[in-house]
Amino acid sequence: EAEEEIDFFFPKQQTLAIIKPDSMDEHREEILGEIRAGGFSISRLKETVLSRDTAEEFYREHRDKPFFSQLVDFMCSGPCMLLVLTKENAVEEWRSMMGPTDPGLAQVTAPGSLRARFALDILHNSLHGSSNQEHAQEKIHFLFGDIITSDRDLTSNGELDPTS
Ligand code: UDP
């Protein structure tokens, strides 16, 4: 009951995280440990090799960027781990734990961040995290299908419904 009251004032949020192929062999366990230590619940988890079609569709917002085909090649190059993370303010908190896109910049501006610690370069940068709640819900739906990602309902803005 106490937990329900807390959820009412601080509704939980979901975000999509991906451990990218470059970090799967060496850093996956440590990253999962950091996610749990950061207070996120792992609501869904799936290890998979993305097909080209899936990777292209997933990153379609970037289709006109010069790095698009490299990005798709990389995302299909080996297994990824897809994760739905649940926590109050999950989208922003996960972005902040990951750090900036470019690990060179991350090492300067966010040295404790996961990308600063594990990423190789701006393409092979260990992790994905949704940039806002709308994207999070769209991509979770795209990668996990129609299944409700928690045993509680979602409100229209993608937060867990505190009354459910
Ligand atoms: N990326 C790249 N070169 C760039 C910018 C991005 O290879 O100059 C790759 C990188 O893997 C990044 C992904 O494309 O994570 C998506 O880019 P976005 O700008 O959305 O960065 P993110 O939200 O992942 O930090």
C-alpha cells in the first residue's frame, strides 16, 4: 500500500535500453549490474540479433544521416540485449547514466557514465536509450510487440497508471 501511494505522487516511467553488439561480450554483466544498482526495474529483457529490416526501421529517423548504413551494419553485427527499464523519470535518468553519444566527449563531461567507461567510439557506443517518452513507447511496442510491458496498465502518456 505504501508503494502504491508513492507511485501516485511519483509515477513510474518506462524507457527502452539496448546493450549494443560492441558491449555484449565484455560489459553486459557489469552494465546490467549498474542498471539494477541505479534503481531501475528490468520489466522486459530479450537477447536477439536484429535483422537489417528491423535495424533500419528502428533507426528510421536517421535514414538521411551519413552514418546510417554503418549504424545499421553495426546494430546487426551480433547479438543485442533489448531492455524495458521502469523507474520514476526513467527516460532522463537512463540517458544521464549512459552519457553523451560520443565517448570522447563523455570522458570529459561525464567520466562516470557508462559510455565514458565502455564505449569505443561515436558509432560503437555501447548503449541505446530513448530520447523521450513518446519514442520510448513507440520503440518498445515495435521491438516487443503488443504485450503490456508491466503487469499494470499504462496511461496515455506512457506512465504506469497509478490507479490500476
Ligand atoms: N551515431 C554515429 N555517428 C554520429 C552520431 C550517431 O555513428 O555522428 C550513431 C551512434 O551509435 C548513436 C546512434 O547513431 O548512438 C544514434 O544517434 P543519436 O544521435 O540518436 O544518438 P543517441 O541518442 O544514441 O545518443
